[in-house]
Amino acid sequence: MLGLTLVADFSLINTKTFEITSAFTAMGEAQDTKLVNHRDIKISLNRPRVVRDVSKALGEDVAGQLSMQLGGGGYEQPREAPQRNNLPRDTAPVILR
């Protein structure tokens, strides 16, 4: 399993008055899990996808918090892409014993 969590502190500063107009902490996280059977099989986790997903989650959190703090209120979380092939949603990994 490959997991990545990124937490960042942001401060939006007015450069004319040097006043902090907005400050918050934003977080993004993602993971990639591969399931293998009992054989020794070399697996490669998808690091670029994890980084992309973390960046996207962080950006959405930043946009939402800025919108709330600056009173814009116009930011909406992007809607999830429609499912293809009628596959069920992913579920959390479960360890079978």
C-alpha cells in the first residue's frame, strides 16, 4: 500500500497593507493499494496517480476554504465523474484471515 498525506499552512497577505486577509490549513490525501496472492509477485504502485490525487484533493480544500473565508460562497466541489460500465464504487480494503 502506498499512502500520501499532505498538510500545508496558507496565509493570504495583502501586499499593500501587509495585512493577513485569510489563513488556514489545508490537507490532501490519497492511496494506492494492490492485492496479491500467495506467490512472490513484484508489484509496482502507481505513485504518479497518488501524487495527482493528493494535489487535486489539496486544491479542492484550498478553494473551498478560501471561498468560505473571503465570503465568495460560489465554490462548489466538483461532481464525481459518472461511473463507466456500471461498476460498483470502490470499497475500503479488508484483510481476510
